[in-house]
Amino acid sequence: MNDEQLIGEALAEAQRGLADGGLPIGSVLADAQGQVVARGHNLRVQSGDPTAHAEVVCIRNAGRRRDWRELTLVSTLSPCVMCTGTGLLFQIPRVVVGENRNFMGAEDLFRERGVELTVLDDERCIAMMRDFIAAQPDLWHEDIGL
Amino acid sequence: MNDEQLIGEALAEAQRGLADGGLPIGSVLADAQGQVVARGHNLRVQSGDPTAHAEVVCIRNAGRRRDWRELTLVSTLSPCVMCTGTGLLFQIPRVVVGENRNFMGAEDLFRERGVELTVLDDERCIAMMRDFIAAQPDLWHEDIGL
């Protein structure tokens, strides 16, 4: 899959989370051939775990492995500083982001550490997050630690 | 409890992890009165979750709350970039570290963002981690993403 297709997979994850009453943020990890190796979506509401952001859940689901440096982390929304730190710990070299208009994460930190970051500015991701923040501002602010 | 006593609590968590065959790294969160509000230890081996560092597990165990900005995060070992990012997301203002001789985490990132960081250079923490790294180097390197 190419980056646009991978964002489509992350978006499907986000929509699963939304359907379950959670935050609509989704993530996938893809290998060098563009095959999805793990998926995840934000589970804060569903599990009560404040660290269960989409990217952390996706990396958790990827399990114990040694090929992190060949993977691409894909997220519907610009990764926060926790998710950025998680990508940096595992030395994931490439990150694809759906949008950073509704929330700008720690993109500078990824770039400072040499990670290749692509922001697709995807209209579907923008609309999904905008609508969610308008509908559930308290849940959103809790999720980003405010 | 004071910082030395809190490190003693984190050390007890680390020893629980070691007794279960895991990495001996422990963490607690304390409130402004020095009372422990959450505990955790590294669970990578026990759970197969690569994000289950002591500090992340401790914050996970703390659950959904709004008092992060009054808490102190205590860890036997200097927090890695993932755990640092997690503390920053929740705007935890104070971090107490047992030691940074066996591993230097992202302390600069904490300091850059205005977090008050205290390193106790605790001999028990140093010896525990040194002995573990000597005994299980592969497990240690996997844990820090190498």
C-alpha cells in the first residue's frame, strides 16, 4: 500500500473507535513493502487507560520485535509528545500523518531526531477530528492532558 | 514520604518485577503530600507489551484523572524518551530518578520543557540495574529499542 492507502487503513481504525464511543484516532504500522503489520485506535474511553493513544496501542499490538527500524508509523492525527517519544524509543524511521490542523503534536521533535515525517492533510481525517472535538470537547482535552 | 522513601517504593516495585522474571525497573506516582497514588513496574517480559515500561505502566495504573499537574513521577532508572514524552503529555511537573549511570534517558527533554528533575544516584538502584544488564544483556537492549 502507498501512504494514502495506509491512511485509509488508519482512518478505518479511527472509525472503529468512534463506533465504540471512543476518540476517533487510528494508527497502523507498515513494513517496508507497505504491508500492515499492526493496527490500533485510541482506547482511553473504552479501557480507562490514559496512555492508550492510537499509536501506543498500535505499537503495543505489534508486540516484541526487532524490525522497528524498517517500519512506518501511520496516524490519522499528528502524534502527541508521548506517541512521538514512543516512536523515537523504537527508532521507527518514518511517520505518515493524516492531518495536523486540529492538533499539532511534537513534529519538531521527530524532525530534530531525523525521522522522515509526511503530513498528508487528508480532508477525511480533518473533518472527522473537527466534528469530534466540537461534539466532545471535554473528552478531547482530557486526552491531550489538558 | 520524602524522595528517598519514594525511591524505596519504586525499588520495591522493581524487585517485584525481577522476581517475576522481568526487568527490574519500578515507578510510583506521588501526590503533593508525598502519598503514593499509583505504582508500576516494567512488564515487557510478563505481558509481551513493548510499551510496558515502568513509568508507562504506573501512569496507566493511575487511570483517567485531572490532577497530573500536582504529581511527582518517581523511577528507579532515568526515563527513556517514551516515558519522558508520557510525563510531558500529562504535564507532570516533577520527576525523581534513582540513577542514570546504567542508562541516561531523555533528561534534557524534561529540563527543556521546565520539568524539575532530581537524580538521587541511589546505590541500590545502580547495583540492581548493573547486575541485571550483566546477566541479561539481550533483554535489556530489546527494552531500550536496540
